[in-house]
Amino acid sequence: MRALLVLNKKSRLGVREAPLVYRTLEELGIQYERDLDAPHVDAVIAAGGDGTVVRCLPIAIARGIPLAVIPLGTFNDLARTMSIPLDVRAACAAILTGKKRRIDVGRVNGVYYLNEASVGLTTRIARKQTPEVKQKLGVLAIIATTLESLNQTRPFSVKLEYDNTVERFRTVQLTIANNAHFGGIFERIDASIDDGWLDLYSIEVESWMNALGVVRKIVRRDPTPGEGLRTRRSTKFIVRTTHAHHIAADGEPAGMTPATFDILPRAVEVMVP
């Protein structure tokens, strides 16, 4: 096998595990190229977190080749969804011995994503979690940037259009998910990454009681609306806000609102155990 290897050397794990990744691929007989323009490759290997995976998506889709993942991130939502081992050697071995699974791809204003795209609190957090901050603080970067962002976040107005329906509301967090698992903690048991649907979640917290209600629903894996949580399901959402807001797709910048979110059913193959 000849593959294009995209390894995130800006992350702590990327720096630490890079020699093991190179050595293991070579031991398995997987030839790898680092040049993004390398011709005639059989797959693209994303060695990093979900941000690295989403950067490899356009390559896999444009070339019509499978995507392989060596998880070296914080949450590794896609790897966990696809049961890809978090151990480097086992993940590399799965590239050779596993199978391919075709999954859906989300898209916001033309930018691809696999897990979720957000406007609001988590977008602010993602913008603060620079590679330098992550490398310096590790997991503590999540706590520090979350606390700082909570202090700065205020509800914003949204006009939502989907399935010939228009809704207006105020929210602190709007997430449009392609995956049933995201953020390292959220899991929805009635959704999957190949079901052909996008799921929208709006956190509408007016008090600490609302906040506790949202937490309870997340713990119960309860997707029904109520207790400060609005949920909707569709194949396309149009989101307009009174003021332009940043969008993050799998933690990566994805433009500003207004935004159109849609889904590309079974648009990419992922190599899984």
C-alpha cells in the first residue's frame, strides 16, 4: 500500500508519537508520502485529532480514496465512533487488516466536517485553543479556555430555516452534528454517522436550573426538546444571526454566519478494524 500521511506535529502527541508512527508504518510495509500532491496513493492517513481528520477530508473526497485514522488527539470522536484503536501500533495495523465503511460528511458553507459544526460557546473555546496553548497546557487548555469563554459568552438571536419551517430563538450554543458522538462526552443513541441526517442542538439557558436540565439530558442521552435544549433533525439547515458569528467545524475555522449546513450521504470511505 502507498498512502499520503498527514501528521499533526503541532500537537503534543504528534511530536511524541511521530517516530513510532513512521517506524510502525515501515514495519508493516505501508509506503507513505508527505507531499500533499503525491500522485497514485491508495489512501490518506490522518495521524492526529479530529482537526487533522477534517483537513484530510477534501483530499479523500477529491481523489476518491479511503481515509485512515491514527488517533493522536484529545477527544478522537471519529476514531471512537469507528472503533479505531487509540494505540498507535494497533491503529496502523487496522489500516492493513481492516475493512472500509462508507459514512456521511457534513458541510457548512462548503467546508467539510465529520462530527459537528458549532456557533457560540464551543466556537469561542476552539478559537482560544491554539496549537501553542494546547501544547503548553494539554488537557488543562480545555478547562482554562472553557472558563474564560463562559465568562464572555452571551445569548444571541437565531433565525433557523429547515423543511419549509422558520423558527426564531435566542441561544448560547448552536451545534449541527453529523456524528452521534462528539465533544468527547455527548452521545445520542438514536443517531449514527451513516444515517443520512443532521441533528441540530440549541442550548437555551436562562438560569442555572436550565443548565442543570441540559446536563441531565446529555447524561441520559435524551435528544427530546425541553429543559433548555432544542433539538431538530433534517438534511439541511440555514442559520442566520443578527450579527455575524464564527463557525467551527470539528474544531477548525469554517467561516461566519449566515451559514448553510447540509449533508453528503456516504461521501467517504473510512478504513476501520
